[in-house]
Amino acid sequence: MPLKLGCVAVLNRNPVEIEQNISFSEMRRREAQFFIDNCTHFDDAPDELKGSEQLVRRLVSIQQERIRSTFPQILQKLKDKIQEKNAELTAMPVMITSEHEFSMKFYQLVHELQGIIQMKLDGNYNIINVDRNTVQSDSDSNDDACLENDRLAYHIYACQQRFKNRLKECFKNISSLEYHKNVWKAITDTSGITLPNIYAPHLIQRLFQEEIGHVPDTLQPDIQQILFTFSRQT
């Protein structure tokens, strides 16, 4: 806040007076006599601007003015803080003061969470009630929801579910008629080289390499997700 300080003329002690350790009352007497003896030099200055007593009064006046201007704001802030804390206390649950009340509250919570607890005991961490077959495997929202959950087991379970769904997507054509035709064609191409009831190793290897080529692109994101999950937990 802006303060109009003004000025007050006072008589300072000289080095000799400081060494003599002259009392404050004696210095006030000498100060008053000084303004009387040198009145011609201070004719234009009113009496309220002369002497240490007027300086003290001026400082007290400034302090009181500042208190009056800032005290209402401080009081309002204190009232707001008290109301905020009262609201927090009101929102708090009833305090448990006995062993009986504690037991009743504990069994109430166990009853309310019985279904979730049983799911955890059975190893089912999929607590979000959604059909994962209808969710896209590369959905960013699923990844964000997973990261917000701090349960390590749930992270691993969710990664496992995504990995399983992606593997199913990669090999969904393995039982189709078209795939059977391709395998039969590969067997026919190697006929005459091997025995009819024993397939050549290079045929099995070729078919395996064709299918395994789909796996790395699917497996790598989930491995990175699991490693990231472990790093957040440690």
C-alpha cells in the first residue's frame, strides 16, 4: 500500500555525546532547546515536524493506518480458511471410538468388496466390466486406463490379454480353407523328394518361418509395455 511518510527534523547525537552515553531524556531536552535557539531556521516547519517525539507519533500513525487497511483482508482470509476446514471436517466419516464399531465397519467393507476380493483370489484381475473382444488392440484409451492403474498384476494381465488377442488375429486364417490349400500345395511341390508319410524338414521349417514372421511386430509392443510397467513399479 502507498504510504505518505513525510519528514520530521530531529537532533542527532554527535560523537562526543555518544561517548558520554547521554540519556534519551537529556537528549530530548537538548533537542527542544536546539529548535528554540535555531527557530529562525525552522520558521516554515510546523511543530508536528520537529523533534523525536513527533517522529515517534508519525511512525505510530503510519503503523495504525496500515493495520486498519490490511486487518479486514487478513480477517476475511482467516474466516474463509476456517470455513474450508469446517467443510473438510464435516465431510469426514464418523470417528470410530470402540473395537465394536471397528469390527462392524470392517465387516461392512468386506461385504461390499466381497465380489472383487473373490475375483482377485481366483486370479481374475480384469475388474473393468467391458468386452475386450470389442476393443481395438491398439486403442490409446485402453493403454491410458492401464497406466492409471497402479496394480502390477493387473498391468501384466492386461498385457497378456492384448498379446493373446493379437496372436489370435495373426493366426486366425490358420484353420481356413485357403490356408489348407497353401499347405497342400507346399506338400505337393515336395512330393517325390520325401516319403509320402514323412514330410521333409525344410517344408516344416518353411511353413513355420512364414507364420512366425507375423509374431515379432505383435510381440514387441507388449514386451515394451511390460518392461515399462516394471520400471514404474520399481
